[in-house]
Amino acid sequence: MLDSPRVHYLWPVTEEDIGKARQVCQAAKYLSILGWGVDMAYADAQLIDESEINRLSGVRWRPKPEAVRDVGMLRIPKAGSLKDLNCAHQSALARIQHGKPLNSVMKPTVFDSVFYESKERLLGRPYVVFELRNDNGTRFGYSQSRLIHLVGMLRHLAKGLMEKSPPEGIANPDAWVRSYILGHRDAGSEIHRQLSYLPLPSIGMEHTDPAVRRVMIAAPLGDDRLLHHLAKVIGGQKLKPTPETNIAQPPTLVHTRDDRVAQCYLEPATEWASVTPVILPGHNDHKPEKTRKLIEKALEQSGIEQPCEFVWSAVSWFPKSLSAHKYDRNKKPTGYIRPDHLLDKTAIHLRLRFDDGLKMPGPLVVGAGRHCGFGLLASVMG
């Protein structure tokens, strides 16, 4: 610790437990080691209120028990943890016995895991990534201009599977599938949560073919359980072609982790830029000030509240991404195929830089098309 070597641990205390908390305050004064006991440690404890908590300085780490991640999970105790820890400690003390072979040392096995979030490690949306694979095991590639077709196939597959096997605890599975899986918002509903289906154009290398070979499904914050249920069911399934796709041999979804291309869309970074165009929530009438206000609205709707600077353009900062234009100079359709309900809205490419070097985790998706692959951002290196 380069700064003051002081750490505050805070626990909420109910009225019924105040007596036990006071006993902990007394016991804390006897602490002399912490963890492995390599260095001396001292502790004090007291009951404090909200105003005193707010005056504490330093980086704050908050547990997010609803989050499930492949990395970054930390151990926390549960019922039986203390007994298990004592057994592990006793086995370490008895490792060496005179005239006998070394005894094995037990490791703690009774514990839960939780993700801790801070401004130094923000919690991104839960996600799952699938490779698109041909029957012979090679990667399947699909044109980035038609990525909306992959979204349609993926969403249709998820619909069928979740109608047959919804997660536990869903009171009205039909309504849940219509709203959460398909994204249909009920009239008058103030709170709407849905999945985002995100084809990932290949980026990261200078000569990379930008075809789509991976897809990501991202859920709202806190919906890890629902997403992991879907991922378990949908992995290994084949996409079903539609009349628009006209695919002779549809690909299979293969769950993948630590994929290099996917990491371009996930690794925390200070600067991000759009790979697919951001569809603004309205038309800018070719006015810069209106464009700025629409961008600010799109960021707010996408849940990006951290202060940032941004610039925009019709052309992406990623050289092989297509422009945000709907038509070329000859009035012929160009760029990405859009759903009909997004055709009357302005599209741009966007570049964000977060203030104070803040590293935002992905996936970041901005704009009116954020649930169907538009407005997908990737980290900008250098």
C-alpha cells in the first residue's frame, strides 16, 4: 500500500444484532495478524452512522452478489466456513512431525464467492460469447453488412428454447419471453429489461477479415442467472436460416471464453469507438447541436452515466467497418442493413473518452439499435 495503510471494513447491523456488534468491537482490539500473518496488523471497531460513513476517504469496493464472472471473484464466508478454516489451519500446523513424512495441507473449501466493484474496477453487463462453427469445426463467417440477419436467427432460436425451458421463478413465461427475449415493450410499462443480441465483426489485427464469426448475448446488470440459464440451453444449437439469410449450412453456437476478438469489445478501456453505427434516438436535421443532444440522450438511455468527451463522424475509426450512410453518392443502398423501424433515424460513428482515465468495461452498446447489434463499441488502443 503506497498510501496510508488503513482499510475500513463495513457491515450493516440490524437493531437485533447491536449487542453482538458491540462484542465484536471489543474483540477487534485483540487482533494482531490478518490473513497469512506475514505482517503485524491492528484493528479497532465502532458503530457508525451514514454521515460518518460518507466522511471516510479512499476507494470504495462494494459487493455485487448478483454478478457471476469468470474472473475477479473473491472468497467470502458462509455457514461452516469458520470450522473449515480451522481444520485447514490445524493441518498446516501439523504439516511437519518428527520422524514422519510431510503431511498434506488442507485448503479451505467451504466459502462463497462475490464480485467487488469500485471506480477502479467497474462492473460491466453480464455477457456470453459464442463462436459460429461449421459442421467440420472451422469458423463460419457472415457479412458484417447483414449482421441483422444473425440477430434475427439468434433471437428466434432463443425464443423457441425459452418457451420450452424457461428459468425457474418466472411467473408468466409467455409474457417474459415476449418482453425479455424478443424485446417487445408492453404499452404503459415504465421498466423494461431485455437481452441484447450482438454480432461481433472481426477486429484487432491490421489484415483481419471483418466478417462476423462470433456473437454475444448481453443481459441487463444483475441478470446473470437468467443469462447463464439461456447460455446453458442455447450452447451447441444450430441457427435456423430464414428466407433473408439463405444459408445452406447454418452454423452451430459454440460457447467460448477468453476469445481475443471478443476481448476487444470487453476489456476495460478509457477510450472507445463504434464498430457498427450508433442509431440516434431521433433525426438530427443535419444540425451539430441537435446531434450532440441526441448523443447525450443515447448515452443516458444506454446506462452510461460516467462523464466523458465524445466526437462523431460518418466514418468509423476502425478501417474495415462500414460507414453510417444509408445510401452512396448514386443513391444506392450502402452500409449496414437496418431494421425498418430504425430507417428514419440518424446514424453516426461515435468515439468516447472517459474523464480522469476511468477504464470502462464492455460490452458498451449505444443508441436505438443497441439490442440488435448497432452502436457496438470496441476499445481503442494507443
